[in-house]
Amino acid sequence: MQSHRLPVCHIGLFDDARDFFIGPIDGLLKKYPLLEFPHQSSFYTLLVIEKGKGDVVIDNNRKQITDAQVIITKPNCITELIINSEAQGKIICFTEDFFSLRYNNNILHQFSFFNGEMPSTIPVLKDHSDYLSTLLSFMHTEFNNAHKVSINALRSYLNILLIELERIHGPLKTAQTSNPAREKIELFQKLIAKNFKTCKMPSDYAEMLNLSTNYLNKICKKTLGQTSGDLIRKQLILEAQRLLHYTNLSISEIAYELGFEHASYFITFFKKGTDLTPEKYRKKNDE
């Protein structure tokens, strides 16, 4: 489904929730039909499937829903939920501010499933499913009670849930520890997501971070194996792909939307990053 502009879903969609929501998957699409169509979310989502069939499409990557799994999406992804009416489980939505307000030293990028470029799918075995089910039941009850202290309890439950998912996702991995370089990179990536249309040079972000351009590039290469310029270009390519696939904007309009002065420059940039012209990419993905 293409449109001129994609809808952006904020967490208030869910019964005017402010920063956190948990609810059953059963009847989810009937109550919130917008979720069935391509939309961009401004929050994190954990789709905990106990049983059911269907698909979740995230940035044009289709993930099949099977029993006992958790599908995780991050803010700004373009998502479609295609779930059968018999599906059971929970959907949990939360903003980064909700989590980090209390856990300033335990920020979200410490969890490995939030760090990959592709959305994470975590299979849940029987050994873990009973514990997760109990934890989710506590969370849902606390959310519905809406006591004055419920918000603090929900933050604690969410932290426990994420720790448990980390154990399932990477049982042999050690938790990532915070260090100044990693924190700078995390902030750099957030700044890219907010400013990529107007700031396309590493020096722009180095100035925002009060770093030298050389140092920013050095910590990116050491930590991620990519240059600072690579990260900026990848964000631009991703946004271009989203617009090409999910909207009917012309190539010139997309170039303008992404802050390119000339469509020809955008076409050259996109082809260098994908080996396809924007037009060929659009045709290939619309087949």
C-alpha cells in the first residue's frame, strides 16, 4: 500500500497511553486497525507470541509468526502486523524515556537485540515460556491497576523482562558495559536519526558532540567496524529505501525530502550505496 505520506503512530494510540502500554494480542488489530497497514512507530515494541500464525513486515523484511517467540522492533521502523484472529500473547510498547528515566546507567543499547540493524526474533523454549508468561501477567495486572506507584513497578518489570530476553537471545554473551566511547557512539547514532536530512558530514556531528572528527571516526571504526561517514550514509540509504517502497513520492520529491540539492546527486548517491538506481530499486521491490 503506497501513499504520499506514511502515518506515524505514537504510543497515545493505545488508549491514550503516555509512555508504556501492555495489552493482549487477541483482538489487537480489530481494536487498532492502523497497525495492520504500513506505519512508522515512535516507540519500541515487543510482540510476545504464545501461539498464532501470520507475519510481521518490518522495513520490507517479512518475519513469519510462529508459536512461542518474541519479535522486537525499534522506533522509526516501518511495520505491518498481519496476525490471525486466534493468536495469543501480549504486545508491549514503551518509549526510551520511560525506561531510561530510572535506569540511567542501564540504557537500552546494553541489550544486544536492540543493537542489530535487522529486527530481532527470539524463539522461546518451554523452559523460559512459563516464566515469561507469569512475568507478563504481573505486568498486565499492574498496568490495569494504575496505582500511583504502578509506573515504578512497570519500569522494574520491564527491566527484568529485557534481562530475561537477553539471557535467551545470547546466553553465552556477556553484558555490554558502558564506557565513554560507546556512549558517544550511541549519542552519535541518535543525532544521525534526528538530523540526517540537514547534516550529512561527520564534522557536523563531531561539533555537536564536542569531539574532533578524527576521534569520532576512530571510535566508530574501533567499536562498530564502520566509519562515521558509513553510519550517516547507511541512515540516508535506509530512509530512501523506505520512501521508495512505501510512498508514491517521485524521485525528485524524495531527493528534496532527504535534503539533497539535486535529484541527480541523490541518484548517484543511492546507486553507489545499493548498486541500483532509485527507480530500479522501486520497481524491483514493487514486483
